[in-house]
Amino acid sequence: MRLVIRGGRVVDPSQGLDEVVDLVVEDGFVAGIGAGIGGKVRQSKNLEVFDASRLVVTPGLIDMHVHLREPGQEYKETIRTGLAAAAAGGFTAVACMANTNPVNDSRSVTEHMIAEAARHDTARLYPIGAVSKGLAGKELSEVGEMAEAGVVALSDDGRPVESSELMRRALEYSQHFDLVVIQHAEDLDLGAGGVMHEGEFSTRTGLPGLPGAAEDVMVARDLILLEDFGGARGRYHVAHLSTRRSLGLVHEARSRGLRVTCEATPHHLLLTDSEVWSSHLSTDTKMKPPLRSERDRLALLEGVADGSIDVIASDHAPHHADEKDVQYSCAPFGIVGLESTLSLCLDRLVRPGVIDLSRLVELLSCAPARILGVPGGSLSDGSLADVTVLSLESRTTLNSGRFRSKGRNTPFDGWKLKGRAVATFLAGRKVEI
Amino acid sequence: MSPIGWDRKDLLAIADLSPAEIQLVLDTADSFREIAERPIKKVPTLRGRTVVNLFFEPSTRTRSSFEIAEKRLSADSINFSSSSSGLVKGESLVDTARNLEAMAPDMIVIRHADPGVPRMLAERIAAAVINAGDGAHEHPTQALLDAYTIRAAKGRIEGLKVAIVGDIQHSRVVRSNIYLLTKMGASVTVAGPRTMMPAEIGKLGVRVEDNLEDAIRGADVVMMLRIQLERQSRSLFPSEREYFMLFGLTRERLKAAKRGAIILHPGPMNRGIEIASEVADGPYSVILDQVANGVAIRMAVLYLLSGVHREIA
């Protein structure tokens, strides 16, 4: 089985490549890359050729933070619809959070997720195991069992690991399996009852506020724990980092040699708390962490550009339309992102020059592969041939009504953007959705 | 705009209104104020119109004020409250809206604990919606009646110094008042415990003071807010005694204000906590005028939103 992706602009920061070249794939792995080499591949029945002229070819994109709701909340999303959404949005792999029902805190749930994903095979699914049993924040879950079954990270996301003791143990124990501990950083007490960023617009709307400090104190605490208990191999990752100060803390800790990484979401990079007000309290502006101030947003943009933010992840959080069609205070937190992230990044980050394309590929592919320790993130010889093909020129209007995801909850509906995914390949096989 | 200057379907927030619209409500209320002094306090203006009073939060004062206003205008009013109505039990707001819409009321007066609910309703139904208080967001008719009361006592709003003291954080009254008073050219100072001061309140165009005397110094108008005792569990202030010591308005403290400064309170009052009886019942208190004016303001709002003025035009 051979594949030639011919004449595309291959952008692969893992080998410093940004050139129009052919990509040759054999038996699921990259077998060669270079100008004109596609023409030398012997014609045969098993040869598939994908014309990528005027298109961009990148290592498969990886969204390291999604909620696929299965098992337990299949009315919001299933592994099937979530992976279809991933493929439609240009992702070849996603890492799904453990806050399902039952919680992914045991081998059997992990195995179920992986088996279900394999049945559809539209994108790779990397389950993230719960730090604590039942996400209750008390006892460590069976990390070793889950690691053997295939989890790629640990997180109680949806909730923070509140207990300092438990975070300490997670940072210690995870080192046996080289798993990164992903924290949803929020001091629940400080933000109790809050539904939007605390600032001018929580004051105007009268909605209870979630102060930025609720994130910052948790990040600061965790970094202290990482320093003292993270040993030589403990790794800590801040999910959906949203404040200027948290970013500063992460940056400072890393400069002291701590093994800390972080991600930002497209919505925190592109929207602010004023959106809650101007949308007349649209529940599609409600998520955790909340849309922050303009000052925070600008700091995140700088972080994405200068490398202090490692990853862009969507925090894809589908909810049923009925659940969101309620007053702001009652709506669940979260928005979908799998089918908007790439276009938003291309149009609002790359096109205006906040970052270049190579940096975007780093954020959406290389870094998540590295942090999770999964294959991908590179198209060098011998790499797994998970590939995303995208168009920079194609215009698209985000239309939640046409999402593959069951979730329609996005504040970006109707946005006119330039740039979108054209195709994805898993181990050299074109994904059909 | 129609000749009379009002073409809104709903009254949801003072933040939406122009100074001219505010002026219009106040002037319209003038013509309704006099009805309260007649032996027969009823006019046929809204005969045949149905007004639904939908109160999801306990309210005696605002609801009875609206009811009296509706009755004096000869509207047919129906009351739903969350405790007595099967209509709202376990039902989503959207379904409540649909059910109401099916009954084809002309106007809906709504009070709800969650900000944004009146607008949500207004966007979904044809009836005119009047916000009678939504969480800590707005309480537009309260601000209008406060403005009416201030104008009646002082002859103007523009140029006045107004101090608002108390639990600023949880008060919808204060937000509506800040918008209204600043739009009409008054200057507003707020004061209260820092634990009850919302973030970046200064961006709403007010001055913030930490203590009562500084806030009311030279003020023409002093508005005291109700302390919600049930919020003490969140440890926002240590005790009622201490609250009164720091922020209670006494005759002695009132000396800092301008001579003849008037005292407002949206009620219900906690005597001896935010306000001393000697002030509440004193010569410059206009607290009961507020209540009386509330009926006239609500009549004006009901009248303007009913569209009757357009039919006449």
C-alpha cells in the first residue's frame, strides 16, 4: 500500500521543513520526502496519489483536550461523532478527558474507549485517565492499570485536583509511567458560584464572577508541588490556561528548569469577557475557565507567539441544545471546538501574522505529540503517516448546523474565515467521513 | 421613533435607554401621578389588555406596585409566582415562555433571580416584557421611580451629587441607578464594605469611597441600600452591629451631606442596620414618596409599552 501526496507545501517544524515537496508513504509510514520524488514511485494498483498542489501538508493535528462524553452522556456526543468532528476539523488524533460516566478511572473504561474508537477509525483516540477514583479528588485511581491499557496522561479535568496531598501523590506516582499530569487549575472556593470572568462585565451583567486569581493560586501551588515532589521525571501541564499571571508563573517555572507545559484554547485567544455582555448573555460564551479580560487575551497571544504557550487545544465540550437553551446562570460550562479550531487559528493567528504556519503546526501537532508521548508530530522518514492537508485560501463560514459533532454550542457560529482542513490521513489511509 | 418618542417593545434595562427616553417616562409618570389623588383611582387606558405578573422570586412591594398600576389602568392582570404556579415547576424558561405566548398576553412583568431572564423571554415572545428585577443585573422601574422622586424633590437631576451606600455587589437597584443618574448628568459615588464592592465598578462611571462620610460629603441625595442578611453566610461582613457602626446612616453622620439632602431607600428597610429610624422617619426622608411614585412610574411604563399612545397618534 503506497500513497503519494504530491506537490504540497509541506510544513513540518520537527525537521525545519517548509517547502513544496512530495511525500511518499509506504505501509503507513513516511518513506520519503522530497521535490519530485513522487514521480519516481513505480505505478501500481496499490498506489494512491493525492494532488496537494496549492495545499499545505502537515503532520496530523492532535487536539490534546476534548470531551467526547462516551460512555454515559451519548446524547451530547459519542466517540463516533466526536472522532468524525475531529477528522472534519483536520485532526488525526484527540486526547479525551476522563469525566465520562462511568469515569475513566479504570482499565475497563479505557479499553472500552479505545475499542470503540477503533471501530470507527476516523481519528486516533488517546484516553486520559482520571487522577482520582470517580474524580472525587480523594484516592489515586489505578494509574498503572490504565497506563497499560493505553491512557496517555492523567487529569481530573472538569474539576481541579483540589487536594495538595493528592496532587503531590499524582506528580510522584505518574513518574513510574511517564505520564503528564494535566490540571484544570481552579480554586473552587475562590470562584464559588461564578459563571463568568470577574471584572467590569460581571459587574455590568450582575453575574457572579470567577476571578483570574482562582486559576493563578492553583497554578502557583501546583508549581511548588512540582518543584518539591516532581523528581526528575514528573511532568505537569496546565489545561486551558487563561490568565496573564498563570502564564507568567509557568514561564518563570520553566526557566528554572521545571517540567511544566501549558495549552491555550482558541476562544481564550480570540474572545474576551465583553463577549458575554455584547452577546446579551449568550450561553455559548459560558465555559471554564471563563473568557477573560483583554489584557489576559493579549498576554496569551504573546505566549503563543513567543513559545511560552506550548499547545493550542480546543477543550471541545459538547452539550445538548436544550441544556444550553436556558438562562446564563443555569447553562452548563463549555463550547465545542473540534470543527472550528483550525480555521480560527489559520484566519485569526496565521493570516494576521501573530504566528507563522510552522509555529501553528508546532502548537497543534508537534508539541501535543511530545507532551503526551504519542506517535505523530513529524513527517520525517519512518514516522507514522498521520497527515493533515489544509487549504489556506479556501473560504469557510462556520456553520454549527453542519457540524459532525452533536454539539452546536459555539460562539463562533457564522464567522467567515479563510483556511480550513481539506483531508486527513491515518497511517497513509485517507479518512472518509 | 414615533412622535411621542417611544418605540420599544420591552423595558429590560436602563443601560438600553437614551436620556430622552428616560425623560419621557418621567414626564409620562407626571400625568399619572395625579390619578392617585382622585376619589376614583381608575382610568380606562388599558381596558381589555392582559398583563401577566410573573414573579419567580418573592416580592411584595414591587409586585403590588405593578398590580395597583395595572388595576388603575383597567388592565386585566394575572399573577403567577413560582410558589403558586404549576406553570413554572420544573419547566424550562423557554417552555414557560412558549406557554405564556400561547395565552397571548399583551404584557409580562417579570422578576427572576437570574440576570438576563427578562431579555431571554422578550426575545421569544410577542408580548411587551417589563423587567421587574433580574438578579443583580437591573431593576429599571426602581431606578425610574428613584429618579422621579429625586426630580420631584430637587427639581432636576442634572448636576446633583448622589451617594449610594451599602451592598453594591448584589444590588440590581444600584446598577440601574448608576446608568440612569449618569445618563441624566448626575454624579454618583458608591460606598460600602469592600467585600460587597463589585470588580471594576469605577468603569461604570462612578466614584468609589471606602467610608460613609466621604461618600455622602456634599451629596444632594443619599440612597441607602438594603443589606441582605441572608448573605452573611458568605462572610461578607462580620455582624449587623459592625455594619451599622461603619455604614449605618445616622442623623449625626448625615451632617456630612449637603443641607437638605434627601434620603432614599428602595425598601424593605432594616432599621438599625443600614439606616437609623431617626433618619428613615426624618424630615428629609422621601422613602414613602418613592413608594407612591412607584405606582405612577409603573403606570407610565405600562402605558408606553402597551402601544396605546401609538394608536391614539
